[in-house]
Amino acid sequence: MIGFIYNKLKFAVKFKTLNKVTVGNDQIWVLTKAGIFEAPQRCPHQGAELKKSRIRGNYLICHWHGCKYDLIKQKWCFERS
């Protein structure tokens, strides 16, 4: 499964589309310079879909209200960016 996700992310980055891939209903995979990370599908604050969010360093930033998910620590940082 990780091979499939990695190949899909490599293709997306190569063609400058997305660097996030949805797998199932509850998780996404994110490609950064530090590696490939699993992240939740939705923000716990108000349920925004995180596949539409942006990546800044090792953080996935919710596009609705700026809540941050630390991809390395695999936890939410509720300070806003």
C-alpha cells in the first residue's frame, strides 16, 4: 500500500498537481521534504477537509481557520498560523 501511495504522490509532485493523496474516508498521505506522512482527513476544529489545506514545513495548515497538524509528531497544535 505504501508503494502505491508513494508512486501516486511522486506523480502528483512531478506534474505540479497536489502533494496530498486521500486514502479511504479517514486519512490522507502528505509528501514533504522530510518524508511521507499520514494525516487525518478532517480538522477537529470544524471538520474542514484537510486535502484542501496547505503545507508549511512539517505542518499541515487547515485552510478554514489555520489550525496546524504536526506531521512528524502526528498531533494537533492548536495555535493558529
